[in-house]
Amino acid sequence: MQTPDRPAIPPPDRQLAALCRGDAAPLENWFGAASRRGLLLCLLAIASCAGLYGYTLGLWRAPQMALYVAIKLPLLIVALLLINSLINGMFGGLLGAGVGFRNSLVLGASAFAATSLILGAMAPITFFMVANAPPPDSPGAPRWHVTYLDINTALIAYAGCVGNFKAYRLLRALAPDGAAATRTYLAWLAINLFVGAQLSYILRPFFGNPKKPVEFLRPDAFNGSFYEVLIDSLTHAFGL
């Protein structure tokens, strides 16, 4: 029997539904002494849903690639979460949101969990794209690879934007005012993009280039950086 001063904790499915709605009230138990429960639920959502989407993402190239990406995509998210939570905890205090390391970890996990839930829901779309795509060894494979990369990049970007907005609504419920929450949120977004781009570069491939062999990591994974590649591509594009 629940005591009057201890409200009932919603079951996991309702907590995830509240996360997807951006409803902070049912998730109050995530911030405080019971934060481990919310963090565990978010990690389970990331592992299952991001893993499912990752499997369909690599399936076009080869079943082995599908297994690799099913492992790497959740691994990328968890690595990004751990690195960013250390930096975000500092900015949470500096920018007036009053969010420490533990709550920044839970907020980051909630953003990635919402993103993963959306990606998991999109996995059937990716699967049917693969089912109707030309084989990787066909003449039209290179063109399809570019199209496939662009479409999935847009899907991932959409899921990330929505997931982070859901976490922003939770941040507003914790911060003393909306201005502090907005400042902190924008700083966190910039950090996520900066760190996420480099981690994605290290853990590539995710889509599986038909001109290259199937492998878990590229031999030159730790050579160079995403930003060097970006600058080089912009230089060539503009003829500089």
C-alpha cells in the first residue's frame, strides 16, 4: 500500500510514454535518490531500440555488417552520454540551471532514450528500404548507397532533434527559470554535436560502403578527425 507522502511510481511503459510526450511529472523519481532506476530504463531503451535500428541500418551491406552496427550504434550513444555528462554537469552549474553531474547524466540518458525509441519505431521503414534496394554488388549500388546514407542521416537527425527537445522539457522542470534552461540546453546541444561527430568518425562504418570490405572499424579509425575531413571536403567543393 502506498503511503500518502510517497506517490506511486508509474510502470516502465508509462514512464517511457511520458518521456516521449515530454511530460516531466511522471518522471520526477528519475531525479534524486531513485535516479538509478530511470537511468537503467533509459539504457535498456537505448540498447534495444538503437540496436534494432542499427541492425536494419547495416543490413543492406551484409548480415555481418548488420550485427556490427547493432552493437556500435548503442555503443556510440553510451560513449557520447558518458563523455557529455561530465562536460554538461559543469555547464549546468555555470549557466545557472543548477543541474549537477548526476542529473545531467539522467537528462542526457533521457534524450538518447527518446531518440532511440523514435529510431526503433523507424526500423521497419529502413528494413523495407533494404528489402527493395539493389544488391551491394549491382551497378546501381553506389548511387543507392548515397541515397540510403542521406535518407538515414535525415531520419537520425530528426530523431535526435525530437529526443533532445523532450529532454529540454525535463530540464525546464528542474531549472530555476526558462532562460537558464535554454542557455544550458543550447550549450549541451553544441557539445553533443561536437563530440558526437568525432565519435561517429572513429566508430565508422555504419552504412557499409559497397566499395569497401565489411569490417567493425576502419584500419585508420584513429587517424585524422571528422573536422579535417569536413574542411578538406569544403575546400574541394569551393575550389580553394
